[in-house]
Amino acid sequence: MKKSKSHDQATTEAVAPATQPEASQPEAPKQAPAAPQGTQVAPAKASAKKDASPKKNAPKAKKGAKKAAPKKQAKETGKKAAKQQDAKVPREFSKKAVILDLLRRPKGATLGELMAATGWQKHSIRGFISGTLGKKMDLPVVSAKREDGARVYSLAK
């Protein structure tokens, strides 16, 4: 006697041929249409949430705003006016005046002489001659080499 197939086996055989072609071609998952992407932009900088921490062993600040003391305007205006007038008059022995006096000599001044008179380094003197005298004051500064090879700076006449 032949055994008859059970109901479960019959349904799997009937369904199996139909599912095999579908298994060979996997179905792509359905995706929602995407909106076009904008340009990539860096995120905005986050704001600081905490104040800077004080240094170690630093004294704590007093809380509350300080009020400004009333100013004495009558006395200070006279002093300020006198100081402003003094500033307009050039000082006699400033380094600027010393350099100008050395450059006005008939033979001019070497870099070493200017360094000794002011206490400045070479690059500071060159910068002063170029920037302050040449550009700001618009003075014609002449640079020449002597026979011994030393460079001499002088003011053109």
C-alpha cells in the first residue's frame, strides 16, 4: 500500500514551485522618495555655558557693581589743558631729537653712533629711520657707504 501524502506535504509542494522564482529575484525594499539634499554647512558654534574659572589661590571678586566716584571737573580741566600744551612742544633730549641732531650733522651719523646715542638695536634704528622719519615725518633720509665700508645716514638738504 501506498501511503498517501499528508495535507501539509501537498500544500508545500503546491506552494513551493510558486515561491522558488521569487526567491531567485529578491525584491528591493520600498523607499519613500527623498527630498533633495542642501549644501553641507558646519554647525553653528555652541555658546559658552560657563564663565572662565578663576586661577588657583586668586582672591574672590566682590559681588555687585561699583559706582563711579564723582569727578572734580574744575581743577582737572586746568591741568589737562596745561599738559596738552606741553605735549605740542617737542622735548629737547628725546631719542627722536637726538637722532635728528646726529643726522643733521654735515657728515651724518653711522649706525654705531646712533646705537650708542639711543641704546637701541640696529633693527630698531633702521625701522625708526624708515617709518618715523621717512614715512610719518616725510623727511628725506639719505643712506650712503663711506670708503671704509661703514653706512652713513644723513638728512638731505
